[in-house]
Amino acid sequence: MVHTPGIWTKEQVEAWKPIVDAVHAKGEFQPNGQAPISSTNKSLTPQYQSNGIDESQYTPPRRLRIDEIPHIVNDFRLAAKNAIEAGFDGIEIHGAYGYLHEQFMKDAVNDRADEYGGSIENRCRFTLEVVEAIANEIGPERVGIRLSPYAEFMESGDTNPKALGLYMANALNKYGILYCHMVEPRMKNVLQIDDQCPHSLVPMRKAFNGTFITNGGFDQEEGNKVVDENRADLVAYGRLFLANPDLPKRYAIEAPLIKYNRETFYTPDPVVGYIDYPFLE
């Protein structure tokens, strides 16, 4: 993503260290020019964002050659190694919301006819190779993955999301990673919540042997209900946590929550929107 800080050089590792140290000092941890690479050469169909930008005008992706894929796997391994060197407690592989891993896993995007396309096993091969490489490098107890089998963000849908989610939940057990973090089926995209969605992550939760985390527009009451009903071990909060950096404390003492400002999301501003929300004290 544009304006996202990297972690593939020594200089970037050194720049991350004081940030990680500052987070640890607060008694917390956070486990996280050319054509873009993809599983495909397909471009997005014309559609406009709220700011008027036509998404189809983004640079078309370039289909990775088979001989390039091991190098990309190694890039993920190196980034994980660098993250640990910088002081992070662990890493989360972003396999959701239309990013590279999902472009391989989802059949609406992946149109390959080689060992990385076609069957569900082939489409998931790249992501599982990355999981294995990272787990071997830093230890599976430091590794998690985020998946969104039901999401259709940026045209990255799948004809059988339940089968995809179940396959990944079972396949991940081989590597013994710490957790699997899945987005609720009701979250078709980052803005739309379908409260009438009939699908559930319970089959994936039962299939995965490690800690299972769910996410997707929950408030405190809904999150507690999910855990009480054993539908997940943990519930992750994104937008609410962004606007309330002390969210657990606010929940504990029933303090009012600050409403997030969506207009400041996904912007390059280094000050406004992500780090300017107040604490209770």
C-alpha cells in the first residue's frame, strides 16, 4: 500500500526500534514505480472512490512468473526476520482484503493455469509457502495470519468462500502457528455490514487448532457474546481501537467511546487521524 512503512532494509529496521521500544514501555505489543505484482494481469473494472478516483486507472498488475515466486516468499521471510530484529513480538501475515495473498487464494482474481492456480490447493499454495518460510525463520509461536474468505473487497471474491476458509484453517494446523484471525462473513467490504448474513466462521474456528480471532464491526456486547458462545477465542477491534487507544480500559469502566473520523482513514498525513485521538488520562 502507498505510504506504508517498510521493513526490508537495515535502515528501516533501525527506524522501527525506537517505535517498538516505546510501545513496549507502555506494557503493550503490536504483532504487525513498477507495476504491482499479482497472480494475474487483470485490471479492476471502472469504479469510483468517494474522493472521485477511478480505481480502474491504477497501474495494472503484472502476473508473477513461477520462477519469481520463491523470491517473493523469501521477501516475506526476510521482512519477518527484520521485524523480530527490530523488537516486534511477532508478525501477522496479511492474507485478507484483496492484497497479494488473497489475489492468489480467490478464484475471482486468480486465473492461472499452473501449480499456483485452478484448484483450491494450488491457489493456497503461495500463502502456505510464505507461512512455512516465516514459521521456520522466527518460530510458529510468533506467527499469525489474517484471512477474509467471504470478503469481496476490490473484486477479490470467491465462488466458495466456506470451502476456502475451511481449507486454510485445516492447512495452517501443519505449521503450528499461534493464531488465525478471520474477518466475519457479514463484512463484504470495509464499509458494508450485512447483519442478515447467514454464514458463520464457526466451522473454521472448529477446524483450526490454535487461537482463533474474529473481527468485523463488533461492539463490546457483541464481542463478549462471540467469546461466551465459543465462536472465537478473541475478538479484534479496529476502528474503535483507532479512535480509543485505551479501549480495554474504557470497556472495563464503561466510559464513553470517541467516534472515529472515517475521512482521515487511508491518508498519508503523518499526524492527523491515526495518532491524535485522546486517552482518558
